[in-house]
Amino acid sequence: MFEAVKKQSLSEEVFSQLRERIVSQELKAGDELPSERVLCELLKVNRGAVREGMKRLQQAGLVQVRHGGATTVLDFQAEAGPELLANLLLGQDGQVQIAVARDIVRMRQVLSPAIAADAAIRQSSELADKLDALVEQMQHTQETVHLQYLTFEFWERLVDGTGNIAYRLAMNSLRKAYQPVLQLMTFILEKSVQDVSAFQALAGHIRRGETEAAFDCAKTYIDASSEAIYCFLDAYEQGST
Amino acid sequence: MFEAVKKQSLSEEVFSQLRERIVSQELKAGDELPSERVLCELLKVNRGAVREGMKRLQQAGLVQVRHGGATTVLDFQAEAGPELLANLLLGQDGQVQIAVARDIVRMRQVLSPAIAADAAIRQSSELADKLDALVEQMQHTQETVHLQYLTFEFWERLVDGTGNIAYRLAMNSLRKAYQPVLQLMTFILEKSVQDVSAFQALAGHIRRGETEAAFDCAKTYIDASSEAIYCFLDAYEQGST
DNA sequence: CAAATTCAACTGGTATGATCAGTTGACCAG
DNA sequence: CTGGTCAACTGATCATACCAGTTGAATTTG
């Protein structure tokens, strides 16, 4: 019902303002940023705030800072990491960027079966127990939102179960990207989420270390739910044009 | 022959020192960092430098800062993005972390065939021309290092060709992670890199929009080269214990 | 005593102004 | 043309205030 009120610090404001201008190509790769002292005046903040914002831009791979020289804008498509997806998915006006959404769903679609297989190959009963417990909870709930929460939780545990840190970190970025629009997905995934038997089967395959079966099972499920999202996105795209 | 001399700013030093302590679990998730003023004294630097380092830690998803409260360490496995892989791959002492290397290679292995397929489905002659040009260059070089460069370039163009920003950003992080150890991979991939015909075939499939063939072709190649790396990593692991 | 309030002592956030340090380009001597 | 000098940029570091939110213990209040 309630949620934390937003409060943005000055350095965050500096960061997000410049970030928006970079991802919107208003500031192109190779462009030189105004000097810190000039930015202070333009943004009406002190230099520390500007510098702190710069450090974040630098960490995000959006600008290159050279002591003594000008700060230049980098090509974010070639330099930034997936953590930028969260900012790309929601444009300046808070509008969902369909193309980005499709790309995120696609990447998740590609990774998921492999994650299931890699989790299965470990044959960890500890993981299998967790998954079974989640399936158990799925079977005893009617609430779609709770069901959706459990399925996402299922996938998160699966990622953990692979022990693959690259998967883990990549999925973190994807998760943070679609986190803000989760509620939009509730009714899109209403159908596929209710197919508890798929999760039950998948959990079984993973417990028994059946990598190929786990792969196929995950693929069947994720392909279906991805397709549902694609359809929705297509329709949404049509509707807004 | 020559390379840029390294020069680390104070805020970067602060950032990397704390980052190392976090990823090494020396600072565990939930722990509270010393206050900024205390860190100043411990690190013998100005508070501005500490704060700038903090902003980077925050951007990297390693700490949570609350105005008025203490700054706490986050669970980087649950919060950080793939850009952290570069730091995880090379441990504190500069030693390559085998497990992380395996995970990175595995993720690349999983994504690559899908990337090839997604690039093929677009049937962009512009992309196909670029790929053909690269294959052309491959055929006219004997230098292994140059050949390796061209193959990596081939994959980069392929990723661009998908138009999928999620792939693009994910691969950026993977690339930045293995960039520092590229020269180590030269002789590991010597064999698989020399198979120019595979790239030629793949480029053809992509030009003709043969998604499944492109997928299979890419999979065959990437599975082989991944296997070569796994073997090396296994041997390396044995050798160092 | 128990609950509410107050308040001092933290914490991070912002501001100012000075100084150090690397880069650039114009200018000048060889 | 080469190399050096220097002034005018750029970012990096520093010191010192003060503002603002949080915390918890002391205090008041019921």
C-alpha cells in the first residue's frame, strides 16, 4: 500500500541528469562535458556534489575522466554494464521502452534453460529441498501475486544453485531492471505462473540430476511465458502508436 | 611494447580497498562500515576522497548509504552487477580465480549460440558484409594474436548485429572481465581460433538468415573452444595445488 | 511503572574556498 | 623543425564549517 518516499541527494540528481542526457544521445560519445566548475554553476550546486555524481558516471562506464584534461562521454553501448538496463527500460518520462523490455526478456529466456541444467548437474539435495518447499507453497496459494513472487523466488534459488557467479550477477541486473514494472507483469504471466506442475517437474529433474530433462522442462516453460510477454509488448506497441 | 603507466587517484584507492574487503568477505553483508570521519583517519585521506569512493561502492551495489545512519555492506552476490566480474576474476594478489573464469566462459558459451541466431534472424546485409570482411582478414593472416583479435571482433560485431542491448551490455562486462587475461588465452585458443572455416560458415548462415544453422554452427564452435578453456583451467587448478 | 517526549551525539549531505597537480596550446629559443 | 617555457585551463586534494536525518538514552508525562 505505502512505499518509501523518494529522496534524491544532489549528487544522485547530478548523476541521473547527466546519465539521461548520455543514454538519450543528447550527449554523444566523444563529446566533452563542461568542466566541473562550470557544471557547478549550471546545476547550481557545489563542486563536491558534481564530483560525486561524476564518480558514479565513471563507475557506470558512461564517462572517462582524465586529470588535467576534459571529461569525455563514452559510448555506453560499448562500455556500460547491464546495470544500465534499469535506466534504459524506463525512459525519461517513466515510459517503458518496449524494445529494451523485449531484449531483457529474450536474454532471460536464453539463460534460463542453461541455468536449470547447470543447477541440475550439481545434484544438490539442499537446493532440491528449497525448490520443493517453494512448490509446496505454490500449491497452497490462490493469490496470483503471491504465486508470481514464488516463481521468481524459484528462479532466484535456481540461479544460486548453479553456483555460477556470472549467472548470479547477470540475473541481478535483469532483476533490478524489471523490478519496477513487476506489477505490470502480474496479469501477463497469470496463466503461465499458475502452471505449478511445470515447477514441480523441474524441481524433480534437478533433484535427480537430470540435466537434459531440466533444460527441456525449463525451456518449455520459459519459452511459453516469454511468448506471452512478447505478445503483450507487441500489443502495447500497437496501442501506443 | 609500452603501456600507459598506472596512476590511481585517492578515491579509487579508497574504492578498491573497501571493495576487496567486501568481495573477500572480510566485510560481510550487514556489517556497518566505520563512519566517513573515522575512515578519513584510518586511510589518512580527506573526507571528500572517502565520500567519492563511497559513491562508487554505492553505484557498484556493494554498500547501502543512509543519511543519518550507518553505511552497511550489502550482499554483493545478491546486489552487484556483472561489472564486478572483472574484480572477482583477478583476486587481491592478481591471481586468476579459476572458478570465476569457468563461470564466465560458461555464460559466454550459453549466450553465444543465441546471439548468432538472433543476429541471423535480422538478415542484415550490413552486418553480413562486416563479418565477411573480418573472415577475409582472418584468411590472410598467420599471426595467432591477430587472428584471436579478429575472432573477438567477429563476436563483438555479432552482438551488435542482434540489436539486443541486454546482450550488448552483458557482453561488455564479460569482455572487461577477461580483457586483462587475454594474452593468457592466446595459446589456449590457438587451435580453435585457426578454424576460419567455422567463421566463414557462420557468416554465411547469418547473411542468409538461417537462424537454426547459425545457432548450431556457433554452438559447435563455442562448445569446442569453451571445452579447451575448461581443460586448461582444470590443468591449471591441478598444477597450483 | 510504562509510554511518550526531548535532546545530545552520532551519522551522512552540502557548502566554500584554497591549493596541488596534470594537460593543453601558444609562444619562443635553439 | 625540435625542444623548452609558461599561462590558462582541466581535475584532485585538502580543511573547515554547517545542515539534516537517525539513534538511543535521559527525561518527562500519563
